Amino acid sequence: MADLTKVKAIAFDLDGTLIDSVPDLAAATQATLAELGLARCSEAQVRNWVGNGARMLMKRALQNANSLANASTESTLTESVSANEVTEAELDEAMPVFMVHYQQHLQKHSLLYDGVVETLTALKASGYPLAIVTNKPYHFTLPLLKAFEIETLFGLVLGGDSLAKMKPDPMPLNHILNEWQLEPEQLLMVGDSKNDIFAAKAAGVSSIGLTYGYNYGEDIGLSGPTAVCEQFNQILALLSSVKTNG
């Protein structure tokens, strides 16, 4: 694995890394389920469902709703599992509803994590080109960055639908390597989820795992990032340290 002394550019995840977007995602998910006449979910559940894109979030929400609906019926375990499954047709029906509700809740309750603006500004001032690599659909990503007035800090923004594949596939990171003419050891991926770390490993780039975000209740360190930070501003100190000592 590459070491941080060679890093020349940095890619950041969005949800759970720069922005705590779960309150708005939860509100949109709850509104979608209500419109579809299904059992609602909690914000805590949504916090464990995010990270694989909007479609997977809605699939998990529908599975949960099916599970609750079937919980009171008598069935074998096999029948229960089958009844909880969500078809592509059901997802296709739910997604436009979710998209409408999330557009309405995009930045009502979401917040930047502490130290994000100051750290990103300092990193850019230090000469690091910055990119966003998120599994959130692109048409939600850019408005959210603009809402928090940080879009100008990033030279490249990739949403979950910008390319044919998204994290944990390495395609988005490989795209950055090609676009910016970088060697793998020159790119750093910063994120809060194992999807970020697995994508980085697959692309051969270094990674920093953040402990405060959304990682399905798992310790980010178990995914084996190059380094772990508990607060966002520690990234700057870590890179400054390796640059000084490198």
C-alpha cells in the first residue's frame, strides 16, 4: 500500500465524511414509505442503511417495511425471507417517489461536520487538488455542495451515477487517476465507510478512515485503511506530519 508521503491529490466521500446528511435522508425515506402506504422507519435505521447509493437505501427501507408487515403472519423461515424480498419493479416504483421527497429535504437538516471548511480550505491552499467521490446521485451532490458553499474547493465531482460503477468498485478512483495523470500512490481517499476503503485498496491508493460517519455499525479500522482519524481536522495534521517527516 502506498504511503502518505507521496500523496499529491485527495478524494473525499460526502455523506458521513463531510456532511451529516442522515436527518434529511431519513425524512425523505419516511415520507416515501408513508406515500406508498408502508411502515415507516427510524432515523437510526437509515443511519445504518446509507452508503451504497439511493437505490440500495430504498431497497433496505422496503425490505424493512415488508419484514414488519409479515412479522405478524405465520410462515416458515423460507417463506418469510421470500416475502421480505423487494423486486426490481417495486424499486422502480419507489425510486421516483423518493427522489421527489429527497429533493424537498436535501438540505433542511443536514450539517457540515466540525472543521470541514477550514481543513478543506487549508488542504487546497497547500496545493492538493481535491475531488468528491460519492455514491449519492450527482444531481443531488452538486446542489448540496453549493448549499454549503464548498463546491469551488473541488476540481472534480463524481456522483454514484457519474460512471458505470460506484464504490466499492475502484472505477471512480481510477477515473481520477486518469483525469489528473496521477500514479496510485499519489492519490488519497478519505471516507467513513468500508466502501471507501475497499475502493481505495482495489485502486491501489492510500486511504484515511473516519470513525464518526456511517459504516453499518462497524469499526472503520477493521477495513484496514492506511490511517484512521477521529476528527476531520486531524487529516491536515496527519498530512503535515508525514510531509515534514517524509
